[in-house]
Amino acid sequence: MSAGLTRVPVQLGARSYDVVVGEGALAEAGSLIAPFLSRKRVFVAADENAESLHGHILRDALSAAGIEGVWVRVPSGEQQKSFAGIEAMLDAFLAKGIERKDFIVAFGGGVVGDLAGFAAAIVKRGVDFIQIPTTLLSQVDSSVGGKTAINTAAGKNLVGVFHQPRLVIADIRVLKTLPVRELRAGLAEVVKYGLIDDTEFFEWVEANAAALGAGEPSLLVEAVRRSVAAKAAVVARDEHETGDRALLNLGHTFAHAIEACARMYGQVLHGEAVGAGMAAAFRFSTKLGLCPGQDSERAVKAIAVLGLETDWRKLPGAPYQTAPLLEAMRHDKKNSGGTLTFILAKGIGQSFIDRNVDAAQVEAFLEELVR
């Protein structure tokens, strides 16, 4: 492995793995993957955009290591995370002769990572897989931690399993081809780690927000490395989200409701919804008397400087209505016993889980956000 790459360990006992971060990591994918294989063959589930832009690099890397790549192209878009999408992927793997000792490689953003990880968990009762995330959001969040899922009519990510990858390869160079909107959507998940429990990291993001939003490569390397390390620490403590791993969902109860209620499916990006959702979580915390107003204002400003919209009336997919937003929140996976669960904050870096939030207060707050 070249000197420019860094390994960030995810410590899960027998299921431990490394996240390799740096510029040019994709070109070394073959040599990084080869030690895991008992047979020099991998099944590559590739997002069509990622394959078009970067597939030649991965093909050359696999070929240089003597690894055969069996490619399955996946159309781009959140709509692929469905029962039809997972069925199509499974059928393709089975038609191409996948065996239990084979590896699946997820090559693309969070959609392909979720789909391929879920497929790996259930095809032939489970095969190993490797993540090669090609968006900032997937590099800092969805590729690490083993969450795999599809969406249903009832909500986002409601059907899935925990299935840890054996390796994650995050190449910062591929981010140069991301549209600015996609890059900034990923930054929502970066600043999230600082807002949860790391004031020092928040201050770093805050100080570099404009340059991060402009895609400065050296800053992105550091942002990905620190974000992955933060998530790895949480996952190591709580692999199956029975405790404080739920903190990683800061802003997501609001965000998933936004995504479910956008006027056109997929119109708002996940990271855009998370940015607006985190701003709402801090504002709601202040309204409840939990968080100082200056901390809330500072969090919202940092999110905005990263290039993310914090005014729900101006979000893609607006206008939003209170009743459907609240109904979507009632389907959130964190809820239990009929009560609403939110990640709220006592200040920057002081997030906590509140499992008994008053629905009437949420409804009144939502009305303020959308009117």
C-alpha cells in the first residue's frame, strides 16, 4: 500500500476490517482485495455512473492483480433501493454463477452499497463483500458500519440486515467528478460527527467550511479520515444500534420525513435532507429549552456555509405539509412503544437520545418550519 494511503480500523473482533483512505486508492484496489480471495474472482455491483467515470481504473487494478471481475451494472437513483431492485441484483448474481466463497464488490454511492451489501447478506445464505464508495456521503457514512437496506412504501431503510464488509476503499480522487450539489450533500454527514460529540472536529469543519464546500482535496482527505474514525469508534461500541449508535442519526428523523414527503421522489438528496434535519434538530432543541440559542445558531450557520439549505421552505421538493411529515416520523425505526424518538442536543458536541418526545410539540414545530 502506498505511503499516501491511511488505514482506519473498525474494531469488531472477528468481523474487524480496515477503511483505506487517500488519493489514488482505487488504482490499488486489486492488491488490496487480493489477500482476501480464495478464488481470484469478484462480482462487481457497479453504479452505471461510477462505472462510466471510474470503471476503467478498477478493471485495470483487478486485472493487474490477476482477479477476474464479473460486472453487474446497476441503474443510478434511490428508486433502485426497492424489492424490485434487490430482486434484479440477486437474479443477476445467480445467473452469473455466484458461489458462497465469492466476494461481491459494491462500486458506487450509498444506493449500490446498501443494495449490494443486502444482496451479499442473503444470496446463498451469505457471501462476503467489499465497499468501494464513490461519493463523499457514502465514504464518510453508509459504507462503514454494516447497515444494508432497501426502502418500502412505509419509509426509508425499513427492510435490511447488518452485514459488515471485509474492506472499504475510499479514494478521494473520485470525488473530483462529483457534481457540487452531491459533494455538499456529503458534507452534511461530515459536520454531523462534530455536532454529535466532537466539538474540536466541529470547529475544524466550521473554520474550513467554505473550502470544504468548494472541494479542496487535502481537506477532503482529512474530513473523510476523521469522519470514518469517528463512525468506527461508535460502531465498535454498538454494532447493532441498541445504544448510542443511534446518535449517528442526528437530524435523520426530520431528514427521512423530508425525503418521504418531497413532491417528486428523489428530488431532495439524502445529504440535503440531513443538513436541513440537523438544523431543525438544533432549533427544536432550543425551542424545548435544551440547547443555548447561540449554539443552535452556530450549528445552523456552519451547515449553511457548507452550501446546504437550512430553510425548509426553500428545500428541493418543497412545499412540505405538517401532517404527512409527522406521519412519516411515526414510521421511524428508532421509535418504540408508540412514542417518537429524536436525537436532540444540549449544545454543540452534546447530542443525546430522547425516546419520549411529545408529538404535539413536534407538530407545532413542524408547522413553524413549513409555513
